[in-house]
Amino acid sequence: MGATGQYLSIACVFAALGALSVTAASRSRGAEDVLVTNDLLGHRGGTITIALRSEPKTINPVLATDTSSLGVIYCMGADLIHINRETQRTEPALAKSWNMSHDGRTYTLQLRRGIRFSDGQPFDADDVIFSFKVYLDEDTHSPQRDLLVVGGKPISVEKVDDYTVRFGLPQPYAAAERLFDGFPILPKHLLEASYKSGSITQAWSVSTPPGQFAGLGPFRLKEYVPGERIVLERNPYYWKRDSAGNQLPYVDGLTFLFVPSEDAQVIRFLSGETDILSRFSAENFAALERQQSAKGYRTYDLGPGLEYNFLFFNLNDLSSVNLPEIAKKQVWFRDLRFREAVSAAIDRDAIVRLIFQGRAAPLTSQVTPGNKLWVDSALPPALHSPDRARELLKSAGFSWKSDGSLVDQRGNAVEFSILTSSSNAQRAKMATIIQDDLNKLGMNVHVVSLDFGATVDRLLNTFDYEAAISGLADGDADPNTEMNVWLSTGGMHIWHINESHPATPWETELDRLMNEQLVTLNYAKRKQLYDRVQQIVAQQLPMICLVSPDILVGAKDRVGNFHPANLDPYVLWNIDSIYVN
Amino acid sequence: MLLAGLHVPILLAGFFAPYSFSEQNRDRPFAPPSRIHFVDANGVFHARPFVYGLKDDPNTIGAFVVDMQRTIPLHFFVRGSSYRLVGLFPARMHLFGVSEPERIYLMGTDGYGRDQFSRFVYGGQISLAAGIVAAAISLLFGALIGGISGFYGGGVDNLVMRGGDLFLALPWLYLLFAVRATLPLHVAQWQVFLLLVAVIGLIGWARPARLIRGVVLSAKERDFVAAARGFGASDFYLLRRHVLPQTYGVVFTQMTLLIPQYVLAEVTLTFLGLGVGEPMPSWGSLLASLQQYYVLSSYWWMFLPAVLLIPLFLAYFWTADALQEHLKSVPL
């Protein structure tokens, strides 16, 4: 309401200047559906500088997959329905309201009226229809397309009127409104020509002249200096206002510097070159925390994010590949008591303390305490007891030789290797701790660290590994993003890939639970189903979940309205409300 | 001699190191070095040296301060964890130690609470051996190929040197990826060692070969070589007796330069899964941890391995110098 008042007073000023301009101004501005935020009032001006780990590969939302590109695009685009990274719930964005049909298969979205792209051109339903046509077109090969395919069929989009669109889902789909986050609306007037000529994938590279680019986000492209920085400026047509009616964003510009390593980013932040430091390791946190009052910045520990790290054994069906040594060891790996013993032997608290300086959470299941809406808090913490581990091994027929080494029933020494990727230092360190824990049980465990590509190839294609440590992190907190991990047919069902039918009764149950939660619209019922999934993971241990690192960020004291969240993009998500003192 | 003094502890690592290189003390990550004292806080002199215990720093989580209340006397020739001397003889005797459950960390501990001193001493075994053997291999190949190339000149020279250029231009990183992919998942320790030596040594021959070729080129034009040739000396005799001895200077300097370089090359290979993996220490991996900002800024004792390596490599350099002088004084 404050916003309307502000426009009236603007109109009054115009009235004093000339009658003709008054009518024009009040008509267009009065019809604008702005979104009013509740954040603390800031003030206009200043710029913010942030470092990116790598140079963005593109600013085309249809193609982007790397974190840097997605971060820059996030600041220049807007989606229909947005996930508030702080509450983890959906909230209106370009769609000011929406409703779902009773069968959960039709969503009708009311769009904001009278708002404009960053080049001043108006936004309406045609842009929405065009955007989803592009995202859904198989020929554009958009990596996000899969998210819009529900039950094997793409969702449908239809224009009802200039400011109403209807989305049809092939089957009921829980939390479907969360799908819209991450699909920035494209300007039809700028991209239709290149889409029709089939060259949309070449449009909007980082070197695109700023005039050819437009979005609905708080910032627009100003300058790109290869190898150095990308500079954004405020979008004068942005559709959000603060509670006093001031147009957002507050800051005039946003600069992303390309700084390739974390240590270099920390040094740049300390020297004052950057204002915000996004995601750094716990070791650096301790070093930064000590100097924070002297240097005028603050560090924030936001608690665990969504990333979960886990140890798992190769349970793949190896009959089609020639790996007899590993197949022999699978007799141990398939024995639940063996996996339980390994889990009980692992000192998760030591991992938290030694690798993360206490800034991580030990895990029982795949859902981290940072996932507020979905974590099953009734699940007991993972047990650490070497004695229990020995009991379990004994009951599974293992015994110890006089020198303390463990042998199985047939007298074979228990020896296996743990594979990690050497590009993730923290996982390699976890392997060193777990190796020590398991060696104490009499197992002869080796750590093999290979480069990222070779590791992935062994895990997903050749299955030439025995055990491995890996981690997964989703963009969203919703269980739907985990479908490909827990379904026995899923591409990231990492301990046993490409199962033709579930190999175990509990995998059958996981399939049923995951498929059922997908079509259950009631949150409480879905939560029950997903709690059961977490229980199965904790009991059957297909993945022995280890720890989830805290999200650690920092910002200068002069940055106002800094509300980092433990969901990606951690510090940028409310960039439109951030101001500079 | 200094060099021997440095090598004996490394060869007899198990005896000189108070602890095993892999023993983790998870309550003491990044513990600072224990300082050896003779005079305690009350000014009393102790004939037997002692160290103070550590306690948790009340002001900073995860940091330790010296506990002046606990004096821990140092003992010599103590029985501790078992090891194999020179890889053969089982033993339990250590040069020094303190009584359990206290610990002495002469160079502090790393992030897992492992004794840095023990890791340094053990790490030297694999790093030095790999460095020396690999440097010897690459110099041997280098001298042989460079010598032939320089001595015969012309077509042979062209062929060999262009071959060397090709060798230098190969994308080694990708070749090593490929090598690793063909190997089994877990490679035994001694195989890793041989592999390391072979890879480092074979990659490295081309540069020394060029240098040696240059020396040989000028050496074979010297008057006394020409004279010997005039008297009907065979190629082999000329090479062995007159030409190659003149390259010794270059070879020794190269050796002193290559050994430190190869000790560090091990870090890259470890990253590719071709080096010694955890928990085996190597000097390369001890130095690699210094690349992290927090280590540099917070734990000064992590520098100690680097500081200790300086006199070692200097000793190599001096030895090479001395050898060269010695060779010069011997008449050809």
C-alpha cells in the first residue's frame, strides 16, 4: 500500500510539470503489480563485489550448469514461483498468486501486470509460454528439461489470457510449485528470432553486448572483462519495492571477480577487495574468525547445508563384467552385519572435529539437520562403538588371527580399498580417518585417491572399485530431487546402478515409498513416507552416511540485510535487498 | 659428514622416530612442538631433559597451550611401538620417548594428531630413495643419449634431439591418467615405488640430455681429444676417457637440482593416484599441506619439514661441488 502512496506523490510532482505527462505516468505506473518485501529498510547506492571460483561459461539460462554461471544468472533473472532460501518454502515471484486443481494436476498462475524487462519492454504471458517452450524443446538440450518431465511426460503450458497461464501435469506431483524455481523467464522479443533459427544455444554468451541482453532480475549485464570480472548494474525496471516504497535493488552495481582458489578468495576478502565471501572451509573459518573485529567483517556459521557425505560398498551386479576379486569380496559387502560393523567402527565425531573443526554435523541418514522440513529428527544418532563392531563381525562368522588381522569364514583376510576423488580434500581426509578406524578392527584397508574423472568412471561405468567415499548435494530441500538416488532404476542409485528389478526387499520398499511420496500432495503424509525412507537408509546402510559440512560465509560489516541461507545460492539469494552502509 | 648425519636417521627411521607414522592422536590435532627444557618454571635445573604437557586452550577451541604443571621427563632408548629396522629386523627400541600416555612431538602434529617428526623421518625414506634413483636414471639416460648425440653429431644428433623435443612436448599429465587407468585399483607399496621411480626418471631424461650434448659438442673439439683421435683411439675409448669425464660437472649439478625437483614431483603423482597414498608419509605430501592458507597462517610448525630440507639439499649441492673439485684435481 505504501508503494501506491509513493506513486501518487510521484504523479503529483509530474502534475506540477505538465498535465500531459501526468496521465501517461500514472496510467502505466499505477497498473504495476510490485512485490513489497519485509526486509529492513536500506538505502540506495554503492556496489558489492563477490568472488566466483571460476569464470561463468554462459549467461544463457537455458544452458547453464556450472555454479558460477548459475550464480550470475540468478542475479539477472526471475522465476514464476520462488523458493525462499531462508524458510525453504515457496513464495510468489513473477506469479503473484497460483492455485492447484483438486486432482493436483493443473496449476493456474496469475502473473504480475505492468512489469518490464531490464530493457524496458513489457512482460506478459507470451514470455512465459515462450520460455517454457524453449526449456522443453528437446533440440535445445537444456539440462533443466528433466525437471519438467513428470512421470515420463513433459508438463504442458497454455496461455489463458495475457496475465494468466495454466500448467498441466501428466500426473499429480507433490510440491509441483517448487519446479518453477530455477527457470528464469526469457524475453520473447529478444530471443524468439534466434530460437526460430535454431541458434538459441549460441545466444547470450558471456561476451554478449549488454544491449542484447534483458532479464527480469534485480541486475542487468554491464560489462564483461575476460579472465577478470563480470559487472552487473541495477535493473531500473525491477518489480520489487521495500516497505517504504523504494524500488529495489538498493545497490547500484554488483561485480563478480574470477578468483580460482578458495585460499586466494580468502586473501582477497581479507584485503578488502571483496565484500562477501561465499562458502569456505572450516580451517579457514578459524583463521578468519580471529581477525574479524579488527578487520571489520563478520563470519557466519549457518549450520549444515544439504550436502551429505557417505561411504558405500560396491553392491553392483558384477556378473557381466570380469572383476572376480571384487565379486568375491561382495559376499562381505552384501552382509548387513558387515556394513553395520563398519558403520559402528567409524568415529564420526572425530571426522567432525579433525576435518571440519567442529563445523559439521554427524549424519545417520541422507537428510541433514539443515533440511528443516524433511529431516526425521526421531532417528537416533549413528552408533560409534568398536566393541559392537567386533560383536557384529563375530556373529557374521569373521574371526581374528593371532596378529590381530580379521579373516572371514573361509580364512580369507579382510582387505579392501576405499576410493576417493583427490580433488575433494575433505573426502580424502575422511578416508584417512576411516582407514585408521577400520585397521583397528583388523581390516586391511587401503585408500586409493584418483582424479575426479577416473573416480566417476569407476563408480558409474566400470564398477571397478570396492568401497568409495562420495557426497551428494541437492539444489533443493524437497525429496523429489532425490528420486534418482533412491529409486532402484535411478541414475545415481550409486551402490547398485541399473537394477532391472530391486535386488533386495528393502530396495523394493524404497521404490514404493519414493513413488508414493511423489504423488502424495499432503505434506504430513509425505513426511511420513520420507521418514520411512530415512529409517531404511539408516538401518540397511546402502550408504553409510558420515557428515554434512556447515555452510560458512563471511561479509563486511558495511553490508546490510545480509541474510545468508544454507541453500544455494547461499549469499546471493536476497541480493535485491542487500545494501551498503 | 653432514650428509651422512642426515641420512642415518632416515635410513633407521623406526629407531629415530618415537612413534609410528600413522598413529593418530585424535585429541591432539595440530599440537605445537614440545620444547625440550632443562630448567623448570621454578628455576630448578634438571639433569634429565623434560618437556611440558599440553592442555586445551581455554580461549580458543581446538588450540592447545603448554601446561606448566606437568613436566614429562625425556627417556632414551625406550621400548615403544614395533617396527622393522631397515625394513628387515623387527624391533621396539626407540632413541627417545616419554612414558605413556604422554607424548612428545618435536615438530608438532598434523591435522590428525600424527607426530610430524616421525612422519618427516619416515617420509624421507621413500622421497629420498625415489628422488635419488629417479635422478640417477634420468641422468644415465641423459648422459648416454646426449653423449651419443653430441659425439656423433649430424644425422644422429638431429634424430635424437628432435626425438627429445617430441618427448618434452608430450602431454604427460594425460599419459599418466591413461597409465593409472590401466593399473589395478590398489597397487602395493613397493610397486608404487618402482612406478614412481620409473615414471619420474623416464620423463626426465630429455633436459639433461640436451645439456650434456652441448658439453660433449664442445668437448670433442678440444685439442687433446683431436690428438687422441689422431693416434687412432676408438670412439668408445674417446667417449669414456676424454669426453664423458668433462660432463661430470654438469651431471653433478643436474643431480643436485633434480633431486629436490623429483621429491616435489611426487606430490603431483600422488594427486593422480600414482604416488604413495595415505597414511604413508612422503616429503612431497608434507610440503603439499603448506599450500593451504590456514596452515600457513595458523600452524607455523608445519613449516619445519621445509626448513629442514634446506640444509639437506644444500648438503647435496656442497657434496656435488666437492666431488667436482676432486675430479678436477685428478689428472685425466
